[in-house]
Amino acid sequence: MGQTLFEKIWDKHVVKTIDGGPSVFYIDTHFIHEVTSPQAFAGLNKRGIKVFRPQQVVATADHNVPTLNQHLPIKEELSRLQVEALKKNCAEHGIELYGLGHPFQGIVHVIGPELGITQPGMTIVCGDSHTSTHGAFGNIAFGIGTSEVEMVLATQCLMQSKPKLMRISIDGKLNKGVVSKDIVLYILSQITASGATGYAVEFAGSAIRSLSMEARMTICNMSIEMGARCGMIAPDEITFGYIKGRKFAPAGAEWDKKLAYWKTLYSDADAVFDKEINIKAEDIEPMITYGTNPGMGIGVSGHVPALNEVDEKEKPSFEKSLAYMGLQPGANIKGKKVDYVFIGSCTNSRIEDLRMVAGFVKGKHKADDVEVWIVPGSKQVEKQAIEEGIDKIFAAAGFILRQPGCSACLGMNEDKIPAGKYCISTSNRNFEGRQGPNARTFLASPLTAALAAITGEVGDIREYYSKSELVNN
Amino acid sequence: MSKQISIIRSTAVPLNMENVDTDQIIPARFLKATSREGFGKNLFRDWRYENDDETKPKRDFSLNKPAYRGSILVAAKNFGCGSSREHAAWAIKDGGFDVVVSSFFADIFKNNALNNFLLPVTVSEDFLQKLFAAIEQNPATEIEVNLPEQYISIVSSGEKESFDINNYKKTCLLNGYDDIDYLLSIKEEISNYEKEHVI
Ligand code: SF4
């Protein structure tokens, strides 16, 4: 019997298996950031041990950094202390840090791929659930808690049990105006926010194969929102083309050797999955969430479920969620006013996302009563946006291009959406209070968000663009 | 923090809500500490207080009801989804709980809980509803969680259900061992593995 992509990588990383228990699982690359690492370093210090393989650890500051005036000291004391603790810990343990002011600084899941650190066949972890993003390159990448960060720092290993395997295939051609964020929001609306718990998910099918790396990352990024241990896509020419020539990518003979190995990384034709889901690309329309978990999504032309469409058992959470969002059961979502537009986060802050937004808003201006924040995923994305003149398009549209960080994705810094306000956001979570206490979040694609920025309300992008203006991605 | 877990007998606090995510358990703005202690104070912060004001507890939130006490938290389906932040497990443990019961846990949360000697007990949807009913009817209902024999029971009625936990984790909890203690003890094997392994 053939093997799945997951199994091929898993098998290579098992150091040993405990009888009737988990496996000792080896980690190739470990990303760390300021929020989930301090207690792990404190643990090492308490034990009097050093980081085991510092050259396999890469650090950045992203979660609570300010996105304006990054050259100034961080005003918020606790944030500053965390960023300083990271600096000190990295220096003490010999870890490379791309901190504030470094040309490589940015959201951890944006910088790994863009620097060529993220490669097929690896195992990658980080104390952040969206580590699943890296799986777009055909590796096993997942988020871990701080105790596990400590384990990996101390031994480069974790105790892991093998998850079940699921394949989600999306075949066919995407409709115009439908981008990768819509695909993943659609999957979530079909299988719910816990539909893949306990599974490693491989995304496959012709619609996935047609996507760029940036777009694939958006999908794997949100696999954690289905509860999946990790999300992955088999590497192909698009993957290899993206990696080649990047800062830490292999080169020369090393490249040829790696490439030959990477080409073996796919699920064999006779590999067996514990669960298979098939989706037709044609069924997907531009999506938006109306509730307080990412599984509560609908097509923009649809309506919030009516009470009689909701399972009896789910009614209490459904009603609580709508009360929080200030929405009525059965209401249309189209035409709903928004106050803020946030384009950013590790889901949609890459150069391709910014290009997509710029392509649509060029020559247009934002609605008067809407505030638009654009937060690039990294210093490199920011630099490229400026080189391409995208910053000027944004400025002319009345948008603010801020500096890289997680920003309003989780509102740990000062970028918070005020209580009661509606924000259409390209991030990945619409939980209560995620973007600030009592903030209300609609998750959508960069295109749908850009449209809302111009009109001030939720709209259907398909009605707006003329044939060539938008590229599917 | 009590590191060993064996048999726990206690009243319980019900939280009958599905999809409780880690942002609710501990909102992101409280993640700025650099130590593991003190998160219990902000457990379920935004559900507990009106407008973030500690002098205005929300009366209908179960953790605020004086009738509900104990070291067992009984929660509805898909508990702990969302972020990988271990602060959620710290906050629950620091808030005085040793056990969380649900019919379904998010993966990362479950691992984080186990790493902090907070025992996640997965029960059937049926048994979960029985627990909620028993606690709501009489908040003084005692629940027993027996790790050595792997069952959970409602003491007064004797109704019980067994639960799964892998042997390795069970041994860790019963003896108060960490994964990290174990991994450090096999460092040589790890180094040997590395010699054969190319990244
Ligand atoms: S952008 Fe949001 S989801 Fe991504 S790493 Fe930062 S906080 Fe996590």
C-alpha cells in the first residue's frame, strides 16, 4: 500500500516510539516570538540548560509590536518587556533574531517562507497555532504551547501521537472574484470549526494546484480553524519556483539533491486517508463570516441562517453569537455597514494580497466614514510594496499603510477595533473580543475587504469588477 | 500547582457553551506576562465582568455564581479551540481547576492541558448532558474523576463512564513527570538520530 505525503514525512522524523504511547518526534525548524517564548526560556534557565540546537531556531518580534513609529521605543511597558526579554534570551542562547528594525522582521509565518527557511519535507513548529501556514510547502508544521516550546528548545523533540489523515480535494475552476480565502472559508462553513479536529489535512485537487504559493499559504493557514493538527499541500513546480533563489534556500549541488527528494513528496495513488472530502470549485462564491467562529460563514449574497435552520442543540451558542454581532437571524449580509477595514495578518498580508487590493482600489477612494488599516506581513513585503508604488495607490485611496506585525489580528498592541464597531478583516479569527473588547469581526478575502473599504459596506465583488481588473489567486 | 493527579472528588462548575475558544478563556491583552503565574485572575475575563470592570461581575455567568464551586470544570463541545496559547491552560489551572470535562477538545488545548497537569476528560455527549443536568439540579453534586481506573462518575447516582488517555500520559500525571524530563533523559538517542537525519 502506498503512503500519504504526511506519512512519508512523519516516518522520517520519528526518533523512537514508546510502547502504547506517543512518538519522540524530531523538529527541523523552530520559530519563536516574544509572546509564547519567555516562560520557556525561564524554564530552561531554571533547569540550568542551554538551547540544544540554536542554529535550528529563528526568532522575530511580531505579536505585540506597534505598527506605527517602530523606530521609537515601545510605549506599552509590558510589550516592551516581552520584546526585550526575547532579545536577551536570543543573545544568551545564540539564536538568530529578526527583531524590530531588522530588514527581515515580520509576522513569523510570513518571514519563514519569504526567506526560504520553510522548505518541503521538514517538520516545523512555533508557539502559534497558525504555524500550519508553512504546510503549503509540503511539510508537517503545527502550533505548540509554551511547555512544548521549552521541550523543543531543550531537545529539538516533542512527544507526538500520529493524527488521523484527511484529504480535502477541490476540483474545477474557480469563479471570477473567488480567491483562496474564499475557498478556505467555504470549507470551514461546510465542515465547521471542529470538522478536522484530530486530523492532519492534505489539500489537493486541480483548483489547489492552480494556486500561487501565497494563495496556498492562506488555505493552510486556516486549517487550524477547522481544528486540524496541520494542513499541507504536496510541493510542485510552483513550490520549487517560489523557493529557488531565496536567502536561505539551498543552492548549487545542494539544490539538485534537495529537489530530487522534494519531488518524492506526494501522496501515492493508492495511499489511504481516514476521511476524504470533495468540493467543486464552481460551488464557491465570495465568502464572509457572520458569527463568532470561523466556521460561521456564508456567501456574500446569502443570508444569516434563520432560527429554523439551526440545530436545536446549537441554538444557544448561535443566538449568543448573533447578539454579540448585533445581527438578526435570517438577515442579509450584503449592504451591512462597516466601520473598519483591516487588511493584514499571516493569512493575507503578503505582497500578492497587497497587489490584489491595490489592483482593485487604484483610482478609487475609500468611503468617508470607514477607517482602513493595511498592515504588511513583513519588512520585505513593505519594501516591495513601496518599490512597486502600491503605497502611493493606498495613500491616494485614503488608506494607511502601517508597519509589519500582527496588529489588529489579535489586538495585543494598540491596534484595536473599538467596542461595538464592525470590522471587515482579512485575518483568521472572528472570536468575541479578538480584535478588541466587544469588537465585531467579519472575516473575508482581501478583495471583499477592499470593496468594503470603497463602499463602506459588505458587497459582492462579482458585481464590481470588469473582466480583466482582477486576477484569481 | 499540584503536579500529581490521581483521584479527584469535587463539586463542579458548569459552562454550558459550545466552541469556547482560547480568546475567551484568556483574552490576548493579558498575555504580556513573562512568567506562568497569576493568569487565573483573568480567566474568562470578558464573560465575568461588565465592561472589563472587576467591581461589576456578570451575575448570570456560572463562574460568578456562588453556588458553583469545585476543581472540575464541565464544558460543552469543542472546548479550547483557537489559539495555541498555553496561557489558557495556565489560567484554568491557576483558577483552581484540576479537571476539565467536555465531549470534545481542541487538539492543541488538550496537549497544553496535559503538560500542565490539568486533566482533560472526554465523555460522550450523552454523559455530558447528564452531568450538566445533575449539576444544575443540585450544585452540591459531587463528581469523581478516577485516573488510575479511568472513569468519571456522578457520586450520588452512581452513573459512570470510562474515558481514554494514553498510557504514557497517564503515567506522567500519576507520577508528576513532565515530557521534558523524559526527553532530556534520552538526549543521547536524539543525538544519534541526528547523525542519520538530513534536514
Ligand atoms: S497575524 Fe494573527 S494569527 Fe498570525 S501569527 Fe499573528 S496573531 Fe497569530
